[in-house]
Amino acid sequence: MKRIKLIMVGPYPPPDNGMSLAFKMFFDGLRSSGEFGLHLVNLASKDSTRRDEGFTFGRLAEVAGILFSFIRAVVRVRPALVYITISQSKLGFLKDALMINLARLAGAAVVVHLHGGNFKGLYLRLSPLSRSMVKRTLARCRFFIVLSRDLAGNFDFVPRWEAGIRIVPNSLPTAVSSHGLEAKVISRPFNLLFLSPMMLEKGYLDVLEAIAILKQRGYSWVQAYFAGNFLLAHDHYADPAEMQAEFQSKIAAWGLSDQARYVGFVSGRDKSALFENCHLFILPTYHVNEGQPLSIIEAMAMGLPVITTNYRGITALIKDGENGFFVPPRSPAAIADQVVQLLNHPDRYTQISRRNIQAAASDFSSATHILRIKEIFLECLQPGPSEAEISNENTRQKPIRRE
């Protein structure tokens, strides 16, 4: 059987983060299937200090290198299909737009995959001329993969967008398994876990303040582990070192040296051990580019109930009161209240733990995830609307209304 030539554009570790681990799982799974002739264009950045949308000359050089690699791959591989993990920043999408148009000029079908939830926000910040460019470019793509139905509207300004939407939730990395795990029970110390890039908008300071509130209420046996690298986003910090220094100073000022532990970035067996040692996962995120955090799915697989926010693609993972709980963003007191509620109902805690283990095994397997996207790829190679039809519809389409 002749293999389908496919260029995959995405971040392959290192560094390890939710998006790169998801891409690695998918890329490696496709490679092992042997059905596709794969070529990787790696988007992984070596600059861990820049902001989400920050411009540096180093970033510009990275983009130029990525585009050179992509052009060389298109010339050498002559792909039938190009898969791109789409960016939510201006410079990032300019890179994506060039790749989409080059792929179409080479006769390849294009599938874009949005791992976040704020592409529409990027679109609405652009000038009318830039919006027109974005719309024309995306109209040349065959399918748009999003993480949940709630995120489909990120592409509602594109002609025929509804026909192009395909929903594929995130899945467990292949290294994570809930097989044979028993449901957790409440014990002392009761360990909370925040595992995520340490961005202010991910809510790590809210978790720390919740620990201070719990200590004041007499729950000094409730502890928290914080895992992840400090990263700049939409905040006031000069650099990650300043973020970490402020975090450590708050631990000291609030008298939490016995309740709060920063363990840095963890992966592999160290990460698994951390999940095993903890009882409750907390991610009160309001990060503007949030999508569907892989860490929540990992926590579910390890039997941890989840406290998080009713936000972006998280709503497809957590049902409030069934397998986790929603709290408002920037609300440490609400986090503390929810922790106390669980501590007061140990049977309910164990029931939720058992439910999450079962759900992770049935709903978030990597094999199912890979199969879903493979089916989209094969569908992509079937005849679709011509670009002339799309162009005609593009001119007829009414202007998008701001929400």
C-alpha cells in the first residue's frame, strides 16, 4: 500500500508542555502505524523566557528557520496533506498563513489544529485588512480541528466553517495509564497539586492564597505542591526569576513553608510519583489562550478530583459536582471552600476519584485520539468544494459582528 505523504507542523519536545506532549503522542502514533510518509517541521521554541505574544529578534530568527524548513520539506516531499498546529499570536499566524498558502500552491490539502481557545480573539484584534487576509487564508484549509464544541466558534468567520469543523478532544499521553489504579481516599496530609506552566493567569497565586485561608481555618494538614516552569504571559513581571522570587516571598510572608512546596518542572516517573502522592488537582485558570489542559486529563487518569474554572475547552472535561468542581477565576476563598466540602464528604471524594479513573480509560485513550484524526486526514483527501466556490461565498458573506 502506498503511503500518504504528510508534513506535520507542530512542537515536538523538548521542551515538554501540554501541547508538545499532545503533538508527540500523535506524531509518534502515526509514525508507528506505517500508513503515512511523515515529515516533521518542528515548532518547539528554545526561548522559555519570552511572553506568549512577545516579539524578539530571536523569535523572528526562529520563524525564518521554520519557514525555510517548511519550504524545503514541500519541495522535497511533495505532500498530499499538510497538518499545522495553528498559532494564536500575530507573528505566529503570519508564519502559519505563509505555510498554508505555500501548501495550497503545491497542491496539498491543509488541516489546521487549534490547541487553544482564543483564535477568534486574535482575529477581532486585527485591522479590517488583516482580517480579510486571515479569512481568505483559512478559507483555503479543508478542516479545522478544535478540542470541544464550545471552541468551534473560533472559526465562525470563515466561509463554510461549520462544514469544516471537526471536534477531537485532547487525550492521555501514551506514557500515562490508569490501568489497575484504585480510587483514592482522604488521608493526612491531604495534598493538593497545581501542575502547569507557572503563569499568573493559570491561577497559582490563587491556590497559594487558598492554602493560607485553609491554614487560618485550622486545616494546616492540607498541603500544596506546585510544579512547572515560571513563564511570562499577560502580567507585570520583568522575567521569570522575578515571578519565582515573589512566589517564594509570599510563602514566607504567609507562614506557609510547611504547607506549600515548589518542586519545579517534572516529567516522566517524577510526574507520575507526584500525581500518586497527591489527592486533589487544582487549576483555576483564566489564561487568555487556554484550550483544554492536558494536565486535567492526566489528573483524572490518576484518580484525582479536579477543581478548575468553567472556561474554554475545560467544560467538555469536567461536569460540576460529578467528576470535579468549578470555581470562579481569581477566587481563593471559593477554592478553600470547595476543598473543605470534599474533606467533609470522604465517601463522595472516593466516588469521584473512581469515576475519573474510569472516564479517563474510556474517553481519553491515545489510540482513539489518533484514529479520529487519521479519519479526518483520509476524509481530507476526498474531493471537497473548489477554491472558486469558496471565493464566491467569501465575497457574498456578510461582515462578522463583534460579540
